[in-house]
Amino acid sequence: MSGDAGTSGGDFGDDLGVLTGLRSGKRSFYPEYVRSAERLECAVQALDRISRALVRTVEGPRTLVEAVVRAAAEHLQADRLLVGIADGALRAARPRFLLLHRGELVDDEDHLPPEAREQLDVIRTRPWEIELAPDGPGWVRAPMTLDDEPVGGIVGWPGDVQVADTDLAIMRVLANQAAVAVHNSFLFHAAAQLRGRTEQLSEAAAQQARDLAARNAELQETQRRLVEAMQRQALDDERHRIARELHDTVTQYVLSAGMTVEVCRSELAEMGPEAEQVAEKLAPAKGLTQQAVERLRAAIYALHHGAEEPPGSLPVLLKQLSTVHLSSELKVEVRVAGSPAPLRPEDESSILRLTGEALFNVVSHAGASRAVVQLVYQQQQLRLTISDDGTGDPAQLRRSLKLSSATDLAGRHRGLANMAARAQELGGTLGIRRSRMGGVALQLRVPLSSTHEVMP
């Protein structure tokens, strides 16, 4: 190729000179061309290292920075190379700097050599100065930019190796790509953490939804039970109201009717044979009123004890029974002593009926304000005492009880006879004496052995 051809090449020669750093007219063209080819091959190898470093962003920012440091150091053949990020830039990037010193990586500022510390101070505080003074005594610098803003830099100590413009260009490419990769790596890991956090929040929300559904189901069940309890309470209140109404009015009217019939019979018996026949016709009316009272008392007891209620023990049943005959004027107290012994259901029923009859008589006839039901379990017998503070006369009641076997009686005298009959059926005895409270004390004694022998 002639000199004219070389000069007439115009732009082509200039471009070749830029690419190779050579002029075709020089006699040293070939040796410099060889060196340029070697430098170009180094540049290609460096770019290959850059590409291999950049694809490691998924491993995290530190792995990427380490790969960049080693690629830059290998390209410059430097035994020391520093990569740093400016203060305030890429705030989440870690590490903020990394020094490769004789094959070892250093990220502790206390272990930095003085010259590396000086360069790190420039990178951190004055990153715009990196490009202004690219060369120095034994070191070379290249800026790290992101969106045309300096965010850090690379400083290498190549030693005796001559650094060309292509080497600086490769350093700038490496630094800039490292900045982008570090930033993207941070975004990648931030997105991964956000996905993990989102999954945790989603699972937590799902668990809260399940817990809320369970709480809602429990609340609905509780509400259902509350409604049922309120309904049962309303029914119980109505049953108790009806029972009190029957006890305080209807039963009293029926008893009064029976007593009136008995008085009329007595008066008719004294008026002659014809009147006596009328009196005999009234005899069934007396029995009917007595049966009506018994039925009313059974209904009152049933109303106070619903079918869904458990039967309970005798002490519990006595406490429940005491409320049946309560009125505003009478206070009933139930006392239990000893260890309760099991009884046959029919025996408990007889004892309950006897107690109910006694309390009914206290309410109707004794004029008492207080009554005590005392149940005592002894080794061989059960003792039940119903005491009151009324105006009853024990001696008169005992005489009436003796006459009851020979004469038809009504009112509380008939009740005494019924209680004595129940005591006899239980194999026990019924006593009448003066109460310590001032009124009458009815005492039932039942041997426990007789009840235990027939227990299943």
C-alpha cells in the first residue's frame, strides 16, 4: 500500500488509527500492530469477564462486586484493586466497598492500606473527581455512573504495566455495568423479599380468615345456645307463674269448697232423715275436692320441675320443693346433715310428698313466717323434721291424728292422716311435738336398712 493510498484513505485511516492506535506510515507499524492486537484480545477477554460477572446478579450484590473486582484486577494485571460506592448512592447496596489485595478480599475499613484509604475517600465524598484525574503515580481510576450521575468508581494499581485508553474504556464499561447490575440485583432481591413477605402476609390473612370463620361459628353457636337458654328461662318463668297462681288461688278455692261441703254435710245430718240423705249425696263431692287438691299439687310440682331437668338427689329435690310452697310471708330453709344415702325412687317420692303436704299445711293453717326442713342421715335411719314458728298446737294435732282412723276429716287433719300413712308405708314413724321455734315440728323417722335391702 503506497503513501498516497494511505493518505487518500481519509477517514478510514483515521478510524483505523483510533481503533489500533497506529499510523500506517510509520516504520514501526508491524510491532505496534502486534501490541495493538494483543491489547484488543485483552479487551475482548475483559468484556467476556464482564459478561460472566454480570450474569451472577442472582447470587446477590456481594458476589457480583467480587466478580467485578477480580475481572478488573485480571485485566489490569494489578495486585490491588478497589471498587467503592459513593455516600448517598445506591443506599441499599452491600458491600459499600471491596478491595482485592494480593489475592485477598478486604471489606473492613480498619484493614485498608493508607493509599487505598485515600482513594476510597475520593470515591465516597468526591466521586466527580475520579474522571478528572484518571492517572496518578502507580494507579488508575475509572468512574462508575448511573443515569449520568457519578455513584462510585474503580481504582487499580497496575504496577509497571502501561495502561492504554482502551484499558480505561474497558474499566469504565466494567464500572458502569457493575453499577447497573448492583442496582438491579438489589431490586431483584428486594422483589424476592417482597414476594416472600407478600406470601407470609397472604398466609397470615388466610389464617386470620380461618380463625375468624371459627370464631364466627363459635359466636353463632353461643348465640344459638343463648337464645335457647332465654327461651327456656321464659318458659320456666311462665311455668313458675302458673304454679304460683294455682297454689295461691285455685288450690285454696278447691280446699275452701271441700270444707264448705263438709260443713254443709254436718249441718244436714242434724236436720233429720231427709236432710241426712242429701248429706250422703254430698259425700262424693268431698272426695272429689280432695282428689282435685292432690291433682293440683302434682301439677304445681310438675310445673316447678320440667321434664328436661335431671331428678337430682333427695337434698336437692327438697330444696327445689321448698320453693313450690314459698310465699311472701313464709321463708323456708333446708338443712342437710350426714352423708346422703341412696333411696329407692318411690321412697324419695313418698318423702317429697310428705314434705310437700307438711309445708302446705304450714302455709295454709299455721300462720307461720319461717319454716325449717332438716334432713339428717344417720347410720341406721333417716330423720326428716319440718318445723315452723306458727300458732299450731301439737297436742291437738296428735288427738286429731288418733281420731283420723275412725272419723273422716278434712283440711290439715286429712293431711296429717295422709302423712302418717306414708310414714307407715316407708316402714317408719311420724311424730308431732313442739318446735324450738315455737310452732309445730313434724318428724319422720325411716330406717335406712329397709330401703337399702331393696336397692337394685
